[in-house]
Amino acid sequence: MKGHREKLSVTVDPRLYRVVERHAKRTKVPKSKVVEEAIRVWERTRLAALAREGYQKMANENLQDAEAYLSVLDELMEE
């Protein structure tokens, strides 16, 4: 449902609190919006890292498969 919000209570390091507070004042947005955007950025970063890890694993597996197929092809060509 658009516009629906859930309440989240967190305790953070005072330095982080001041960072959020300064940014909220500078941009004239509520602290909750600053934290919400930080969570979105964290989630995108986390998902990108997982995707990168998965693609690297697939690339390594594909390289191993290609090397195995080429080895078999070389053996067949020698016969």
C-alpha cells in the first residue's frame, strides 16, 4: 500500500546520529527519510555485490567447462 509506513526504532552510534541529523537539516527532510534512503542504498549495494559474486562464480564455472570441452575436442582431433 503506497504511503504506508512502519515504525522502526534503532540505536546508533552518536557520530552516525549527528551525520543523519546534519544531513536532514541541510536537505530539509525528516531524519526518517535520510535513514530510509541509506537503507535503500545499502540494499542496492548488497544486491549488487551478491550479483557480482554470482556472475564471477558462473564465469569461473563456464571457463572450467570450456577448458574441459576444448581438452576433449583436442583429444578427438588427435585421433
